[in-house]
Amino acid sequence: MGFERRLEMKVLWVVNIPLPEASILMNEKILPVGGWLVSSSKDLSMQKDIELSVAFPKKGIKDFIELKGEKISYYAFRPVKFSDIEFNKNNSIFEDIINKIQPDIVHIHGTEFPHAFSMVNVCNKKKIKVVISIQGLVSVIEKHMYANLPFKVVYGATIRNLLRKDNVVGLRRSFIKRGKYEIEAIKNVKYIIGRTTFDKAYTLQINPNSKYYFCNETLRDEFYKHQWNINNCERYSIFLSQGNYPIKGLHYVLEAMPIILKRFPKAKLYVGGNDITKSDTLKDRLLMTYYGKYIKKLISNLNLKDKVIFTGPLDEKEMCERYLKSHVFVCPSSIENSPNSLGEAMILGVPSVASYVGGIPDMLEHSKEGFLYQSDAPYMLAHYMCEIFENDDLALRLSENARQRALKIYNRDENLKQLLEIYYNILRTN
């Protein structure tokens, strides 16, 4: 690996969701998210000098439970509430986990939830080396939550929204609260792992004394096995991997669709995930959000009823197949750090159009590997999608260039090597 000497190392990961093996051990359904964690943990656990444990929040647990996987030990812990932090509770759970594992280094993946803050405090108290990987940044995302939505949509609420406090303004308030602890967690660590100019700029502004390390993520296994073929795709089909809440920009794509349909009447939009507009049953209507209600109205007003298809939840293979069937992938978010959905499209070679926000410009070069556009300009989104639809040579050029770039960004061996170098570097640092 190019190190002066190999060190045996106990590594504890703290993640936001159970990994598939942990879900199986708990007799629960595997979640179709967090694929990069699966690939990276698998690669890391295969190293003979690494002993990997993974901790994650799990509702219904009193303190924590231990689960033994083939090569990884899992620790499901009671989720941290804001009141726990305010009254200095829950830290004892993390102290108990730390005492049991005796890790050399704790790697926290994501700062979006308050357990990151609690774990940082425990590690500092016990003088354990701790590093944070930046995923999404809720303290930034909240500033972009409204995504140019009408006032009524921002503040409107359905029964479900009132009960869960998750209408658009409610989501922003939740992100603001979580963001306060995110900022405190970043302030109190010495080491940060990121992968874009966006997350580097933001975290170093919060904590200029921290040491920033660059390390790309590894994608899900299935996406390394296939390549997009223009002859096998559904012509004029557009794929958006998710659109369940405003920052993902589904409403922007709907606004672009009438412009596209004027030139390409056969165009269709496929949206990953559950149908947020579904209102067939009483249960559907009770579960509908005001944003979903707005999307439903937008589809109706723009005469898009037969042009928008919600795919339902897709597992890894189904998601890969959906990408490969698409003519264009779109990432219209109002903010992102480095969306793995775009990375998956790029490594498959699906021509992509993405908003120029957050860390996306670090992933994709405009006009060479895809197209970037101003996030609140759906007319430009429409323009670039039409450019790809009408020019196969352009589509093929973008496809090949994006794929070559992605093969470098998401190189499994290089990313593992870089992560190990970061761990060893941190352990050698006073």
C-alpha cells in the first residue's frame, strides 16, 4: 500500500442506516439506500489488518445491541434525540460501545443527525481519534429548501404534514435544528474527509483548524458491471432518481417538460421512488404531503398525466436497469454535495444534465461530460435535454467522456488505498 509499516487497526464506523448484512441479521428488509457504504465497508473488512465495526441508530432499542456478521460486527443503538443532548443523555451508550470495541479510530459518516455530535463529544472525552466524512450538509441544505416554490406550497400543510411537521417550512425548521448540532460536530473534530470544493470550503469556514482529507466514495457493485448503449435505451426518456421533497427539483423538471414535448412529443419522465401524488385510497390521501399535492396539480395543469411515471422503490439491480433504459439522466436539485445518483449515471455512461450547485461542478465538466445549468432555470434544463435527444453523436461523446471520468472518481482500489492512507496518517498524528 506504500506505507512505511502496516498497523493492525480497529475501526468503528458510525453510519445513519443499517447496512444490508445488519438488516438481514435483524430479520428486516434491506434498505435501498447508502450503497457506497456497503461497497466501501466490504472492501475495508477484507483487509487482513483491519477489524471493522459499524454502529447505526435503530428505533425500539433500549441502549444498544451487538450483531455479528461474517467479517463485520454491528452495533444498533437507540437514536439520539435533541432532548438527550440538551440534558446530556445518551452519551453513556456511546461510551459503552467505545469501551467494548476499543477502536483506534472512529469514522463518522455524515453529520446530518445528532448522534454525530454525541459521538464526537464521547471520542474527545476518551481521547479517541475521530474523523467525520461529509455527506449532505443539513445546515446548508436548509437554505435551499424552498427551491423557488410558491408561498402557498412552502407553508401549506396536509393532515400528514400537520401530524409529522414535515411540510416544506417544517422540513426547513427540522434541518435548521439538526444543522446546529452538525456545525458543533464539525467545530469539535480535528479531521474531516470530503470530496468537493463545496464541502471543503464550508467545513473549513466552520473549523479552519481542522485537517481536511480528500477521498472519493465507491459506488454500488452493480454499476461497475454495465455500460449504457444508445441503441438499447427508450428514446426520449428522462430519469430522475428521486423527487420526494423540494430540493430534489422534481417541480423544475415538470416545468421543463412542456418545452421538451413541443420538440419531442414522445418524451417521458420516469421518477424513482414512491408516487408522491398517489391519492387512490383514504390511506394515500392521509399520507400525501402538500408538496406531493402540488406536484399532482402541476402534472394536471401542464397536461403531463401520461408523461410522468413513478417507478416505485427500486433495488440496486432495478435501479441500474432503469438508468440503462434512459436516454438522459437529470439531477435538478437546488443543492447537492456530490450526488451518487449522478455518479452512477456517469459510470454507466448515461448522458446527464445537472444543476450547477454545491459540489456538482467538481464531478462533471460542462459540455464535455454532460451539461450544467442554473438550477432555477428549467428552460435551460429543457434546452440541454433537447440537445442530447436530437444529436446522437453528442450523446455518445458525453457518454464516453463521463464514463471515463467516473471510472477514475469511483475507482475502488484507489479509494480504498486513499481511505487507509487517511486512517494511518491520523493515527500517526499527535
